[in-house]
Amino acid sequence: MMPIKVLVVDDSAFMRKLIIQIIQADPELEVAGYARNGKDALEKLERLDVDVVTLDVEMPVMNGLETLRQIMATKPLPVVMVSSQTRKGSETTVQALALGAVDFIAKPSGQPTGAQDFDIIAEEVTQKVRLAATARVQASEPKVRPVVSKPPSLPVFERPATGAADKLVIIGSSTGGPKALEGVFSAIPANLPAGIVVVQHMPKEFTRSFAERLDSLFPFPVSEAKNGDLVENGKVLIAPGDYHLTITSERRIQLNQDERVMFLRPAIDVTMENLPMVYGKKIVGVILTGMGRDGAKGMAGIKSGGGITIAQDRSTSTIYSMPRVVAEEGNADYILPLDMIGKTITELICAMR
């Protein structure tokens, strides 16, 4: 088996050395080369055989976002962003994920001080690079429907009554999810008569920026969920990183930091588990692109409780693992390409009585 060839792009000599050292220590990976900025990286890509790029977000000469745009337009490759854990870094990283970056690695806040710190960083780098090498990468930049209050050819709802929603759309996603969610939301009209809750695997430093980006793009409010928030019609709540999210019988959000489930917090299964007891059959469960099987148990519960389930199809998934498990276990009522999911959600909610 040929090793995965990686181009390391970072203006920090320390980070370049660290990532190169990690890659060289893994027999499944190989350093194809390195670059100090985006311009240097694009020149290297013209002559090197590269499978995956690790790309720093903030660089001189040409920054990570512009470099990513050029890569996706001219030589589409799986890209893993390397981001600082700052507000600016998280905002830029969320933009990069929407442009087609497969995943990201958060830079350590300081230099690793021991073998344990190094091992944690090394495991994240190697896992995400290997996963990126298997990703389905699309060349074009995502086309988000202009923000309008009445999308054509879709039902247009009057402003729903205020108060707790009695219908729920629950969406779970992981690797490739930020870009996929924009595609789903572009086909959902304002004032949908249901609450929408999203569990996206993402660290706590980044979910707020993710929610703010979605809020700026679409005609319905999107926010990071807080303890006690009411699940309301026409509003989207994003599970905050490092917290499990559940919904009470009063349709309010409860957050907790109980043990991770399959190494995940938030976990999609945790959120989905009690939903049939709260919403009965008035649930549309959706699993989008991602690695692993989180959501499989929750979707089985939603389906057996009379709710409706949707899994993204193979052809449009960046990583076809989470939706594949749902489909193979017989718990997907619909297996749909990304551009059909938002429209189908809207039609199903409209038909619920």
C-alpha cells in the first residue's frame, strides 16, 4: 500500500517541524514537501505528487483561505486546515470548511511540554490526515442560495405562533458537515413550522463562529444553544462543542458534560435518544456526512417511534460512514443527495399533522 503523501503548509517553523515530525513517524504517511505560505504551496502543488494538504489559516503573502480557494478551483485535493484557537482563527476556519476543507486541526496553545502532549497532537494529526485521504472532494465552491424570505418553489409559511415547537428537525453531521449544512439550509424557507436542532462534531471554540456564520447566511435565526433555550418554530439551535445536548418535555435545552460517547461530546445519539418521548412521531431525523456511527442508534429510535429518517447518499457525502451505517441497518426512510434533503425536510414538516 502506497503511503499518503502530505504537503505541509505553515509559516511557523515550529508548526512545520512538529507536523513533519509527526508525519515522518507514521509508516502510512509521507512528507511530499513543505511550504512557508500559500503562494509557495501553489507552486509546489504544480510539481509534487500530493494526496493531502495541511494548510495554516493565517500566513503572509497568501493566507489559508485564498490558498484553499485556489486549490479547490485548480487542483482539488483534501485539505486539513491548521487553526489557532482564537476567535479570528475559528471564524476563518469555519469559512474554510464551507469552502471545501475536509477538516481542521487546532494548534496547541503552547509548545508541547512532554511526551503525552506530543502523543495527543500526533494522534489528531495522523487520524485527520488519513481520514482526509479517503474524502470525496468537490471542485466547485458551494453555491448558497441568496438570503430571501420566500424561496421559490417551496412552501412559504406565515410566521408560526410563538412558543415551543411541536415538530422537530434534528440533524447530525461530522466531517464535511459545515459545507453540507449550508446546502441543506439553502432549501429551507423562513418560518418553517418546526424547531431545528443541529449536532455537529466540532470543538467548543468553533461552534459559536459556526452558528454565527449560518445566521448571517439564511433568513431564519441560528444560534449556539444555551441551557434553558426554548426549541421554537423557525429557529435553529447548534449544540455547543464539548457539551451533550438533550431536550426536556417542556421543549427546553439541557446541556451536560457527562462522559463522552464514542469519544464524542456532543454526541448525536445522546440528543436523539429521548426525542420520541418528547415529540412522538413529529420528528424528522437527518444524518449527514461524517466518520463513524454516531447517530445510528438515535435514528433507529426515531424510526421505531414513528418519526421519519433521512440519510445523505454516498455520491454527495464527503465521508460516507455515518449515513452508510443508518442506511445499511435499515433505518433510513429516505437516502438522498444533498440538494434534495432541505426540500424533503420542508415537505415532510408541511405534511405532518
